[in-house]
Amino acid sequence: MATKKQKVENTEKPRTSGTTANNSVMKRNILVAAMTLFMVLLVIALIVNLVRLGAVNSRKKALEQQNAQLEQIIATNADMIEYCSSTEFVEEYAREWLDMTYRGEIVIGGSEEE
């Protein structure tokens, strides 16, 4: 009977080692698939971020151009504001639009309404 036990034990050992080898190969395949998937996801994330970066750079360039235009408009308007704040402009505006004169000043060729 001892020989039968040994035969049973001998037949069981190869099955266990075969199963372990299969498990090891299966684990290795799963690991390779997981790493491949991870690398694909990293590449996709890189591509998406590069596309976003390109869009942001083009938007930045457009905003810089718009900023330059607005700075030019502000500079032009600053000169106009400075002129409008001067006494020369106030006097001219008062004479032309408000029909105002200095005290003692005589208007020649007055308005047609009078």
C-alpha cells in the first residue's frame, strides 16, 4: 500500500507545479496587460495636455494682441482726457455750445435765435 501512496503523491506534485506555472504565466500576462494599458493612458493624457497647451498658447497670443490694441486706445484717450481737462477746451466748449462769454465781452454776429 505504501507504493500506491507514493504513486498518488507523485501524480499530485506535477499537477501542483503545473498549476503554479500556469498561475505565474497568467499573473505575468495580467501584469504586462496592466502596464501596457497604463502606458497607453499616459500617452493619451500627454496628447490631450499637449493639445490643451497649444490652445492656451494661441489664446495667450490673441489676448496679448488685444491688450496691445487696448493700451493704444487708452493712450489715445488719455491724451483726449488731458485736452478736455484744459482751460482752453472748457472755454471753447462754453463759447460754442453754451453761448457763454466773458464779462464785458461783446459778441459780433450773434446767434440767429435772438
